[in-house]
Amino acid sequence: FVFFFNDGLVVGFTAIASISDCRRIVAGGEGGKVRVRDIDRQSQKMIASMKEHKARVNCIRINNDDSECVSASSDGSCIVWSLTRFTRVNCLFASTQFKSIVYHPDQSQLLTTGSDRKLTYWDVVDANPIRIIDGSQTDIVNSLAITDNGECFVSSGGDKLVKVWGYDEGFLYYKGYGHSADISKVFISPDQNTIVSVGEDGAIFLWHMPNIQLSSDPSQYNSSQPHPSQPFAQSSNQPIITKTLAHSTSHSTHLVSDGRTSKSSTPDSQLGLSHSVSKLNLGNSRQYSASNSQSGSRRV
């Protein structure tokens, strides 16, 4: 069944989320309103309209028990709403245009990103920032997704890269190259094996989710090795491992992995393109590279 919401013609829906049983949706629009609707097989009814944002709502997430949701807006605020009382519970403020937000699976923290190119960890209770790291050196970060166990998250944005991070240590373990324009959204599949990225180049890429070996022993981290957030240089004394992956079209797709990551040389631990759907001719050959850190300290 399909419902048509007339108010979308006026305000323009820019973010939407559904509770676990799909009987209620929460939508945000250009005008800053957050609206809640109950849906069944016969009808739909708007039960609440909450207006505190002063600009476009870019992202909405709902917590695990469907009792609260959080909305991220271009006005520099993220608001936590009660889905039972339909009032504001908490609010985060920063000098940025928030583009995306996710709950950590244990619901104790929020992770945000925006026009300031930062990845910010927030405490859910007091709404204070816990940690701020650079999400990109060059351009805006548009989207975030986090794994079900909370150990890793994925970011993407204007730098055209899909990045896989360790959550606790804040290290960048993998980069995926392929999009020729800004990446607007990134998702992780329910089985946690695939990353989906959607770009403004008209392409949808499916990537193999890497199997990152996280270490809780900070003494194992060798400071002489390049920092995980920096690309590894291809030196002559380090072998380059190349794996050709199947592709849905006739294009050949290659994954280049740094030779230091010998433990992660199997296909299921590499960030390689598994499938792409494109409206544009992006060339007959593309190269995707992955950089991996040996280990890191796991603390926030």
C-alpha cells in the first residue's frame, strides 16, 4: 500500500525514519518541522508536529526501543525528541551545519558530522561533546553509518571516499575510492557484510565490509608506522596485493591493499567493490585502495 502526504508538497521532506514495526514514521522537512505519523493498512494520521529547528532537517534517527528520536539540522542543532510525549528531551549545539547523526548501539553516545568536517562523539545524557576528530581534510562529511556491535562506523562525503573507522580508537582503517562526485549517503546492510554508498555522480556502489582486527593493547601500536588516517605510501620493498573482484558489468574492478596488512589479505577483509549501478559511463577500469592499521588503543 502507498500513502501520499500532501504537506510534503509545501515543506519538502528531507529526512525520514521508521520505528521497528513500521507502524510509525518520523519525517523532517525544509522548514525545520519534525512530524510523526501513525500508519496502518487503511489510513495514515499525523499525530504530532514539533517545530524548534530553524532550518532544514538533514537526518533523523530513532533509538532502539522506539521511545526517542534525534534530528540533525542545518541550523547547528541536534534535538532529541520523546516519541511518547512529543516534546524536546535534549539538544546539542555546534558551529556547523549538521548533516548526519547516529546512535551508538548501546545508546550511551551520539556521533555527528557536518560542514565543519569533524566527527563528534556526544554524551546522550548531558549533551556534551566527548571527542572530536577530523573526518576529512578537504571537504564536508555528508553521511554516517555504524555497525550493529558499535565497533566500526562508516563515513562519506565531498571527498568522494568511503571511509571505515574504529569507533573506540577513532582510527581510520580503510578508504574506498570509486565515486567521481560527492557521496550523499552511506549505509551498512542488515547482515553487516556490505556497505552501500550513493553518489551525486548517479552511481550506487556496494562494497565488501572489511573484517577489522581491533586491538585493545596500546603498546602494540608502532609509532614508526604511518598514522591510520593517512594513506600508506607504496614503497618498493612492500609487496602490493591485488585482488580482482566480480562486477555486474563488463568493467574490470581491482582492489589494491597495502602489503603491511598480510593478516587481512582475504577477500572478506578487504574494502572492495562488489557491485555498482551507474547512470554514467565512469570508465572501463577503476582502482580501489585500502589502508589498514595494525592496531590501536581502544579508549574514548
